[in-house]
Amino acid sequence: MTDQRPGGTITIAGKTVSRLGFGTMRLTGPGTWGHPADQTAALRLLRTCSGLGINHIDAADAYGPHTVEELIRWALHPYDEDLLLATKVGMIRPAPNIWSPLGRPDYLRAAVEASLRRLSVERIDLCYLHRVDPSVPLVDQIAVLAAMQEEGKIAAIGLSKFTPAQITEAATIAPIAAVQNVLNIDEPDDSAERFCARQGIPYIPYRPLNAGRHGTSAGKALRWLLALGEHMAPIPGTSNPDHLLSLVSAVTR
């Protein structure tokens, strides 16, 4: 691990990590489905993160589905002690490009147990509810994650694509370690970001480069996000190691 962490550092779920993390959704096949065309390259890219000072890796059981969690285990296990390994549950994948929230407590419990096995860990550092299932009371969805936290299977709970009102409701059940919503220069307004800033909750912008639409201005887009406050920790994704290096260089120079 290099001494200088990309973008500086932030404490998330009790770990001090680089403010620039790595999102793994692109390490799959087309439609976020199946394995990448070059699996060896994907494994190499995951291992490259540590050498670049990135020790916040963000995944989800829905990426593949299951593909990315398996790649992370193959590439990085046994894990560095200072690595923050985050994953998400609560989304099912009927087909490529199709995503559907499923928040039944029995399903969420089974999904966490499956992620524990795929990642080969006894406890998930940071487990997000990937989406709110509108057909299930939110308190029931958070309660099962809180129960698994008490059991020692989840260290910290995060929320993905939540409003301030939903964050507030969830926080009545369990402490919230991070919130992950869309935020980028093209989509620059999220009331949850301002809420997290006021509450001191780490905010993890996903799609920080708007799915690659920023091209050569990617560094500017990341610096804009980081400048919004110390609570910001973007997780750009790429399948290209040269692109990853350029992103790191853009926020450390």
C-alpha cells in the first residue's frame, strides 16, 4: 500500500480508506451479466488497486449476478487487514440489463449468507441494502440486516439509492455507515448528499463519471466530487488498468 491514498482518506465502517474507491460493476459481461471477456485481466485489475493506494472495493451480489464477488475472492483473498470490502444485497437479476429489488427478510438473510460464502469471510465489512423494495416495509428490510449485524455477520450497514426521509427511517433501526447514490457533473443534485454532509455520514457517489461519458474530463469530474466535502468518497469503475491509473493520478497530483 502506498503512503498517499488517492483523494486523501476517509473513515467508513471503522476503517480508514482512500477517498477514491473502486466500483466493480464493469468487471462483468455485457448487460452486467456473467463473467468478463478477459477474466485474467479483471483479476489483475483488482490486484492493481492495492498498489495504487485504493483500499475501498465496492461490489454487489447482483453484479453478474455473483460474478464480481467470486472474482474478488479469487484475486484478493486472503484480504489485507486495511481493505474495506463492501457489497450489496436486495436486488435480483432475471436477465441481462434487468434489475428488480427484492427485500423480503428471508431473502435478504439468504443473500447475506451467500455473499459471506462467495467472499470467503465470516463478516462483511459494509453491507448495503441495494434498493428499497416498495412491497416490503422499510423497517423490516433494515431490521434483518441489523439482526445479522448483531450476530457478527455484518460489521456495518449502508444504504443505496435512498432519500433523506428513508435514511432517517432506516437510522431508527440501526446506525447507517454510508449512503451510496448517483451523483456526477451531469446529475449534480441529490438532497441525500446534503443530508449526509449535515449528519456526518460518508456519501459514496456511484456512477461518478456518468458511465464513462466524461472521457478525458474524468479527472475533473472526480475532483469536483471530492471538493464537495470530506464526506465524499466516489467509486469510479473501469476494466482498463491504464484508465484506473489515470484516475488515481488525476486526484493525487
